Amino acid sequence: MGKLTVRGIESAKPKKTAYHLADGDGLRLRIATDGSKSWQVKYTANGKETTVTLARRYGARTDDGHLSLEDARFEATAIRAKARQGIDHQVEQAQRMAAERKRHEDEQQRLTVRQLFTEWSALDLVRRKDRGAETSRGLEKDVLPKLGNRHADTIRRADIMSVLDAVKARGAARLANRLLAELRQMFGFALVREIVTADPTAGIEKKHVGGHEAERERVLSEAEIRALQTKLANGNLLKTTQHAVWVMLATLARIGELTRARRADIDLEAGTWLIPADHSKNAKEHTIYLSEFAKLHLETLLGLSDDEVWLFPASRKDGPVSSKSITKQIYDRQGAANGKPLKHRSQHIDALSLPGGRWTPHDLRRTGATLMGELGVHGDVIEKCLNHLEQNKIKRTYQRAVRQQEQADAWRQIGARLEILMDSASNVVPFRQDVALSAAA
């Protein structure tokens, strides 16, 4: 090399046909008919002679894709040195480009956390009763804003804990536990499909997040049930909510089962309320045999509803009202932080407070089950009334007796007892309340 000079290159003019100016040692400059100048290097690799045109053309500047004489010599020397080692520059470049294309394709195929969530929702969550609505709300609020744009296979345990710690820090320990469970399911879904190679939730336990969740044991005493009659009437509650409380207590139904009740499911003449499988927690159809007490309140609710389908229609959209509507009404009337009501919430902050402490709609279900037990109803029958799924697989498979008449009698007894409790003039002898039947959801 060394035959060419910058001045000689600059003065080279185009001709009718392209021609070359040799620098030596395989490097030459090609001058095209349009005056453009490009570098070519001749080398022999593995016994094969090859001439390659360098990607960058000649030019005084090197920051816009042009290649100076000095840089061209450097590249030519490197190419020929590799050739002597058996490395073909063209083959190497082709392999590099193929690897880059594959890297790009792999990058395109990798899913972000948001894309993973979308796929998981479409294949798994959609099969849930609420079609994954509750899970979607939680992830959209706390997970996707932080991790949504990250590739799912880059998420580590520390990323998961960062999200859950933030949820716990605002006092939502139970929600943090639920999010952990949902994320574990989502990344488990990804793992079996090789979207990720490791589950970032592995090794994270409840004790690291929201902690152990103690089971609620709140049961309203009969004295509290009697007091509730006046408190509900004076608590500035919706009429529908007042009657809902008595229906839940008399039927042991869950709040979500009641708020999604349809007119067609209630037959006052036959004295039945059918909870379809897609409305029950265990996806098992359940028939409640209504006491006179329960029928009275359901009849009132039917009269209060102005919807052709739903017992509790939503006011701003088609379909039933959210169960949270009733839960919030009850919660807001049992004390408030700093003695002040929440903004845009009820001012009657102590209207439903009871001596035994806070109570929830679900505690009414436990209370009703306890009353049944104190009335002498057999535990197996109470489990049937609760529509609990038998945990023992063998019993679940072979003992399918419905015990319909015994269930109907159990609901009749609790209805009669509630009628007595509501009669303030009666001399009620209370049942012993120190031992309560556990009736978890």
C-alpha cells in the first residue's frame, strides 16, 4: 500500500467507463462513471480469491458514512490479515447480518409484560366468572404502569417485590397478597409456553408481602341483630340496602349472589330463589328455599326494582349493581378515620356501629349459619345451605344427597327466629353466643 495520495484521489475524474486506482496490497479505489469513489479489497481466503467492496465510500469526512484513505488502508489490512487465518470477510459479514436479523426477529417475538397480560387474559382470565375484570383492575392500577413496557423475560424477583411493597406501603396488605397470587398465575402461564425461562415470583411467599390473613370470626349477637333493625332504618341507607341485609342474614347468600339476582330466578309462589352456576362462587347451581321472612323482603325488593331483569339494577349502565355499592354503604356507617367521613361519602359515620365491632355483608352469612347451628340444624345441612363444596374428594364423589327437605326446614327455622327478633314487643330468650359456627366463604 501507499501508491495513492489524497491529492491524487481528489483529482481523479470520471470516464466513460469505470476504472480503478491501485494503492497496493489488494486495496484499490473504483471511480464510477458518475464520479463516485468506492474502496475495494482483494484477498484470498481458504484458497479462494475474492474482491469485496467496502460499505463506506471515499470522502474527506468520516462522520457521514464516508471512508478516508487512511481508514481504507486500515480496513484492508484487517481483512487480509483475517483471510490469512482462514476467515472470509464476506462470509463473516453475512453471518453477522444473519445474527443481527435473528436478534431483531427474537426481539420482535419477545412479549412485554402488558402483551403477556393480554395473552393470559384472552386464554385464561376470560374463563372466570367476571371474565377477569377484578384481576384486570388490580394489574392495570399497580403492575402494568411500572412493568408493562418491560420484556416479560427480564422481570426479576426484585421487580415483583418493588410493586408489591408499594401496595403494602399504602396499607393494602390483602391486595398485595392477591396481586402476588395473580402474578404467580400469569408467569406460570408464561413459563409453560416458554415466554419466560424462569418465574420471577418463585420464592416469594405471603409472609414477604402482606402477611398471613387471619380468618374473620365476626358473628352478630342476637342483641345486635335486634339493634340493627333500628339502626338500618335511621342510617340514611337506600331502602334496597336495608332489605338486602335481612335477605343475606335469612338466606346465607353471598353479597355478590344477591346483587346479581334476576327476577326470573325468584319464585315467590314456589318459595325458591335459584342461584345459577355462573353466579355462585363454586360454579355450582344452588337453590334457596325461602322462609316467609325472606320472601317478605325479596318481595319488597322486587317492587323497588324498576328493571325487567335485575333485582339490583345499576343506575348508570345495563346490568346489575356492583356488590361494592352495598359494602361501601355499610362500611361508611361504622366509624371513620379521625372521626371524619370520607369525601363524597355518607355523613352518618356511626349509624351502623355495633358493640361487637365492625361487620361486613359476609359476616351476615356467618351469623346466619351460626343461628342455624344454635337452632339445632345439623352441620352437614348448614354446609348445604351455604352451598359449600365438600373438601373431601371421596365424600364429594359418593355422598351426593341434597337433603332438600332438611335445608328448607333450616331456612324456615332461621326465618322464624328473625321474625321473633324483629318483634320488639316479644320476650326473646337469646341463644348462647360464645361459640360460633365457622362459615368461611
